[in-house]
Amino acid sequence: MLSVVIPTRNDERALVRTLASLVSAAADGVVRDVTVADLGSSDATLEVADLAGCRVADAVAGGAQARGARLDRAARAAKGPWVMVLEPGVVLEEGWHREAAAMIETLERRGEAERRALTFSFGLDSFDASARLTERFSGLYRFLTGLPRAQQGLIVHRALYEKAGGFRNLPAMAEADLVRRIGSRRLLRLRSRALAPVDPDARGAWGKAALRGGLLMLRLPTSVVARLG
């Protein structure tokens, strides 16, 4: 049913976390295959992917490409009718695959599989009160921009992916760019949460995300924001 695509670059530990949350879904036949779209890792990321039985679309095989182009190549090579894109380090809540499978079956029964996309609810993998504040800010971010965070993942039917034009050759924000072209009104949010890791050394990344969010609120093209931010 689902072909999973995970973009990586020196994410050996983060990849282990994400792959572990896919095990039960693979055992139940919901996850069909996993492709790691690597951007030139120099750590053990590719070894982790190989040991887990993932297909690897790496930098050597693809040549010099931006993140979006590598994601596109991996998505188009997926075997399943639905493609799920996840950030490394994100852990999906227990039971997520049952809800996702039920929603996909509903969309297919109603003939809406090629008109709708899915995303997870946002959460942080932490008990700190500051994490709850960040989660609330995420809701405001989506309200103002109409876009989910990249950590919330994206599940899209291959036909809708092709119709929207797939991932474009952008250095960042390829997922946000694709969601904008799909249309936020076509995006359904699952109750299951995608839990993003809390890294005390990642404040710069969160600051950059906030900057990009502010620029998106000004309705600048995603391709421009990806290069400015």
C-alpha cells in the first residue's frame, strides 16, 4: 500500500528511530517498501538503510542534485500506489498505520484517492512544557500559512503526485512547495501524531523554519523562500 521515502544526510541515529516506528506497519502489510533518498552521507546512514532492507537512492547514483530532485527520483521509483514522505528522526505514534490504512481505504472507496493527500498531526518527542508551546505554535503556523510542518509527513497517491508535478529541484522546502500545488484544502490531517525529535543543538534550524514561515505568510513563492531562508 505505502512506499516510504526518507531524505537523509548524516542521519544514522535519526534513521534508526524512524525505521523502528515503521516495523509494525511493514509486518501488517501497510508499508510495502522504504527508499532512503540520500544527499551524500559520510556517516553510517547508508549502512543502516542497507541493514534494514531499504532501497537507497544515493548521491553517487544520482549525481549532483538538490534535495527536491532526489526526493522526486525516489518517489517516482516507489512501488506502492501511495507515497509517504518522512523526515529522519520522526517517530510515528503506535497504531498510526491502522488509521492511515482506514483513511486510504475510505478515500479509495469514495473515488477521492487521486484528489486528497494526508498528513499527520504534529508533536514533539518530549514531556517539557516548552514542547507543548511549540506544538501550539505549529497549529498557528498552519493556520497562517496553510501548510503543515515537514515533520508531519505527507501521504499522497501517485496519480495526484504526478498531476501536481512532483517534487521540484529545490534545496529545501520541497514538501511545502508540493503541498501548495496540491492545495491545502485537499489535505486531510490524521489524528495520529508524527513526533519530531527535540535536539537542544537544533535551535538554528527552528529559527530558520520560523523565518521561512514568516516569508510564506507574505505569500512569496515557495521556490523563492527556499533559497532566501
